[in-house]
Amino acid sequence: MTPELQAAALGDHVDRLYRAAWALCGRREDAEDLVQETFARVLAKPREIATDDPLPYLLGVLRNTFRSSLRTRERRPQTAPLEEDEQRAAAPASSSPVAVLAAREVFAAIAALPDDFRDVLVAVDVTGLSYEEAAGALDVPVGTIMSRLYRARGRVAEAVGA
């Protein structure tokens, strides 16, 4: 019969797993995340291991978790730095704390909208798509975009007291 991996025994191996993770990742923060993810996977279900020492098993799980994270990262779109001479669109810094609070209130009201209304409002008013572009992106008719946008704006105005 193989021994079951005990959760209490995992704490004895945190330092060694952390050092191994740091060597794999190269960054302290990434190593901490990797060890945490490893423990989450191991503790998610009961495990039986072939030896009395769980360290080799834990190192295997750590390595497999690291490799899975690399594969996941490779599938995601990669960002590239902007050229120095390109114009950058940036939100202007607000000098007024009142404006910052008002913006937070508006965004909270937008986040509280039902999905259909929120998607249309974000597409048109936040990201600046035309009605036709929003209709294509959301796969609904232009008339639906206009009616949902009208209702969404009304709900946000009501929520912020405008």
C-alpha cells in the first residue's frame, strides 16, 4: 500500500520548492506564484505517492506546473514595445480629486449594468466604436445597438444622479 500525501508534511518542503521555483522562473515573485500553484494542485485532491519522502513528487509537480504555465504563456498574444516616435494615446491626468471620484462612480455604474447593456456602452462610449462596428463586434443589428445604448446611458445617468 502506498502512503497518502499528508498536507501537514508539505510545509517542510516550502523552502526547497521555493529555491527550485526561483531557479526555474528567475524572479522571486514568479517563484512564489509557482509554489502556490503547485500546492494548490497537490491539495486539490488526495494523492498517494510511492515513497515516504514527498519531495521528489512535489518537485515533479512543480516542474510540470512550470511547463504548463510556459505553454499557456506561449498561446497568449505577445505585446511589443511602441516605437519612440509614435504618438501615444494616454488618459490625461486629472488634477481634480472630484473628477477622479466622479469617474470611479461612472465606471462602477457601468460595471453594474446587465451584460447586454454594458457590452454596448463599453463598445461605443468607452472604446469609441461606431454603431456599425459595435454591431459587427457584438453580432447584433445596429438598431439593437442604438436601443441598448440609449437604455444603458439612462441607467448610468440614473445611478450617478445626473
